[in-house]
Amino acid sequence: MTAEGFLEGRRLQLARGVLLQCIMGGYPPARFYGSDDGDLALVADPAQIHRLPWSDEPRAMAICDADELSGESSSLSTRGQLKAVIARYAAHGLAPVVATELEFFVFAPNTDPTQPFRPPVGLDGRREDGQSAFSVSSNNGLRPFFSEVYKCMAALGLPRDTFMHEMGVSQFEINLLHGDPLLLADQTFLFKHLLKEVALKHGLSVVCMAKPLAHTPGSSMHIHQSIVEIGSGKNVFTDSNGEPTSMFRHFIGGQQTGLADFTALFAPNVNSYQRLCHPYASPNNACWSHDNRAAGLRIPASSPVARRVENRLPGADANPYLAIAASLAAGLHGIEQELEPSAAIQGEFAVPDNLALPCTLHAALERLKRSQLARELFGSEFIEGYIASKTMELTSFFDEITPWERRVLAAQA
């Protein structure tokens, strides 16, 4: 839209079905978004209108809510779903607080998708070989790129906590500062967009796939969650003596109840399960533990006032609005129903059958399809539409024969 049109308040409308467009570009049958495929209104959030600092010509981006023309939020909008979850907390006098950790890879351009991704050539003329994890100089070879990333983050008002090289080859992680869930979802979305745009300027490719390289750790989007009282700001996970509260237990119990049903919302792509089935500290379970990275739900070591629950299931490919909404909705369900968690696990452990999660996209979609809890929390229209779109993507994947199949199976009798 032109700047003049935006400033005049011209309404931008969008076909309802676009919210269910699959990643290949197609759409599920119209019955999943209304047979007329009528319009939605895109309503800009005044707090999320940003001049894009990496653009050579003046450009801006406005994050919008997708609203029905009658005024209410569309049930197909993931941002709207997150706002609804926050409102349900507010009805109890509570406000969730979250922070996201996002991992990503920086690669050389990959013009042939049949070939593996490769690290870029750094300032020293060499490609990283995997010996830079957690090094203080690990991003020196990409310093011009990261310098512009930092400047663009500052220009967009994206505060960063820590930035580090992760375990994978040319893999990095950023921790965003904790705050309001909607704000953090917006910031996570903006940061991912920023990364890709700045990378293009520097002849690089940023990849947020869950598992872009074999034999290498995948990329996560861990979600740290706590709940405070509206008004006092008191963390309700900790009592006056600094001990865990019943609400803390119930929140974990709700997470454990919802994680298996919601796996397809946290791990939305075929590739997501490459990360989960080759763990490298990417646990595919609903166990919980104090500071054990093998558990899907980890309680980080912290002071009582900062007590929180880290959901380690979502990958970097997850929709931040939907992943945060699903995680918080499961926790609130546990609080409302006073659900008790299993016993905490420590050290090496075997995952009980009732706390194992789906390990393929097909299994996750089948679990979501059977979930009454998902329909209660997100509505049948959203769940059925999401399943329809993701089923199209899964079918497209099965329409192709992979190099592994040709290499390994062609010679079999």
C-alpha cells in the first residue's frame, strides 16, 4: 500500500482463505474458510508500524490483526488466537510473561536444493568447520552481517538479551527479553524477517528450518513462561516463602496434558520431526525436570522471583503466535482444572509411554484431529483448517522421491 493510502486510513482487505494458504501456495477446499471466501480487514496495530532500516528506499511494515468485516477477530488468525488466550488469563486477574530463544543458521546461497547447505566464506576466506560453538570470536567472519543485524534491531526497537554461536556449524542463537506474549511474538516475527532481509544484502542465506543439516543439532524456539498477578506483578509460581505454588504445579500439569495434542502446532513441518527424532537436546517428550535439557519442560535454575517453565518443544520453524498461544493455553487449562503433573525426572531417564509425543507430522496431525481439548481452546474452524492446510503440505512431500530412496533402495531385490 502507498504511504498516502495508509495515512488516509484506507482499509486493506484480504480473502479469508489466505490465512490457510499452505507453504507451496495452494489452498484447502473452500469449506474450511467459508464457501464464499469473503474478505477480512487487515487492521494495523499502531504499536507495530516500523520503518524498515535495511531498505535502500523508504519502506515500512505494519503488523496487522485479521478481523472479520463485522469487527471481531477472525478465528483463523494466529495473532488473534494469541490475543484470545491472553484475554482468558486476564479474566482470572493474571498476565503471562514470556521470552523466546531463537536459533538459526547462516549459510552461503543454496541455488541447488538437491545439494546440502554450506557455511558461508568468512572474512578470513574460509568456511567454518564446526569448531566455533560458544566461541567469543565465532561470528568474526560474519561481522559485517551481524553489525547490520544489531543496528537494524536497535532501529526497530528490538531489545536483545544475549547473542551467541550455537552448537551447529554457522548456527547462532538470540535470546529476546521477557515481556508481554503478544509483544514477544511480534518481536520474534520481526527478527526472523529482519535476519532474512539483511542476509540477502550481504550475499548470505539465513535458514530457520528445524533441521537443515544432518548429523548436526537442529534449531529451536524455546519459550520461557511465567505468570504474574495483574496490578502487583507478583510471580504466582512462587509463594511468600520462595517455594513453588500449586498454580506452578497445575501449569506444568496443563502443559503435560496439552503437549502431545498440540505437537503439530509446535512442530508444523515434515522437517520439524528430523530435529525431534535426532534429539541433540531437542526432547520429544512431555516430561518435566529441574534444569535437565533432556526434558521437554525444563525449570531453569533461577531465583524464586524468576521461577518459570521452559517449553523446549517448538522449533525455529514454528509460528511464534501459534506456538506461544498453544503453550500458554495448555498451562491455563491446567490451572483452571487444577491438573497435577507427573513426578519430576532427573539424570538419564526413559520416557514413559504416556509422556511420549508424536514423532512424525502425520502422527501429530492425527493426534490433533482427535483432540477435543484443541477444539475447545482454539475452535473447530481453526483446528480443521490448520489440519487441512498441513495435510496438503504432507501430501506434497510424499509426492516426491528423495535422494536417499534412490541411493539406497534402487539396488534392492
